[in-house]
Amino acid sequence: MTEKRSHLQTETARQSLKASMDNIHKHKRRKLLKGTVAVPVVMTLYSGAALARTSNITGEADSIENAVFKDTINGPQLLCVFPDPMQTQIPGGPYDLGQFPQATLIQEPKIDLTASAETVLTSKMQQLEECHARGGIMISAVAYTSIMSKTGININPTW
Amino acid sequence: MHWRTNHFETLLIENWDEEYTVFQPDSGKTHFLNHMSMKMLIYLDQKPATLEEISAYLAVQFQQEPDHDFQRNIEKVLYHFDTLGLVKKSFVGS
């Protein structure tokens, strides 16, 4: 019983100390912010509208497995999306697809879904290489859904 | 050269314990200002002032040395304010 009470007291003291430390940290952060009083500070918060206007910015899908393939009569074809040539693009992304995102479908090599998983993967990678050679990128299904719900993507299979 | 506020009367200002959020309808942007920045704007709204005058005023208000570094900081913020459209330059006679 005494031992139990002792344990409870220790736990209470520990929690009290933790709460006290949390307060000290909060106070220090607050003090840091307030401490800048000797220097004028101006920070601008950008509006949601401004963010929305640039929301067709996306990175390349992190893996071919997450890329979007369209089912066609000639088998799955990689959706190859083109960064907007009118925008300054950062090498390695993220990429600005612009207000009217453009894409094409990579038709070669054909992907035979009856082939082995390894062969399918190789074909997919070759389609990705072709996409990159044309200056495009693969995007994830999540990015695709997001962009489609906002501006859509103009897919021109003959490019 | 003097500095003065630009459409100060249109700003929507909230005081959060000497820190301020300032909505600027002209740009649709919201700015965060600390106490010294707000003092600068209020001072310039009362009368156009030179960099030296603003620096001297703020140095007294915030018990700072009005040295070159301090004045340089104030100048940087004035130019930043100018970029944001919160202040503008005015020249004698203009």
C-alpha cells in the first residue's frame, strides 16, 4: 500500500515536472518571438486563393507502381504529363503543370499483361523512359485525381 | 526623402498582445507585424518622416542605440513595406 502510494506520488511528481517543462518550452518560444521586439518584423501570409492558383504543381510519382496507366485496347499506356513550358521549372521537381495540364499516352512498347510480372515491369519502365525522353513525367494516381477534379488534364494520345 | 503610409486607413488591424495581424484589402494579403513594425506604421501615418527621424523615434521608444546597424534594419523594413504597398516614398514638394 505504502509502496503503491509512493509510486503514485512519484508519477504525479513526474507529470508535474513534465507539465512544468512544457510550460518552460512554450514560454521560451514565446520569449523568442517577443525577443525580436528590438528588430521590426514583417511576415506575409499568402492567401488560399494564391495557393489555389498554383496548385497544379506536382512532383513525379515516386515509383512506376504508383504511376497512372490508362487501359486501352492496346493494353495499359503510361499517362505522360508535360510540365508547362511557359513556367520556370525546377530540375527534379516539383513541376508546374500550368493552368491547362497537357498529357499524352505512351504506346510503345506495348504492355502484355499476360506476360510475367518482370516483363510487365520492364515494359512499364521502358514507357517511362520514353515519357522522360519527350520531356514528360509520370504522376501518381492521387495527383491525377486531384488535378482532374480542379482543371482536368487534356490527354492527346497522338503526341 | 520622406516615407509615409499608403492607404493605412483601409488596413484591418488586430492586436494580439502587441503582435499584430494586418489585412491589406488592396493586395488581399495578411501580414504579421511585431510591435516595432506597427509603431513604424503608426508613426508614419501621423506624419511623413525621413529614415533618420523614424530611426531616432524607434530607438527612444524601444531603448535601442540608434547606430548604423539599427538604422539599416529600419531601412530594410521600410523598403519591404514599400514592396508590400504599406508605405510609399514622398519627396519634398511632391
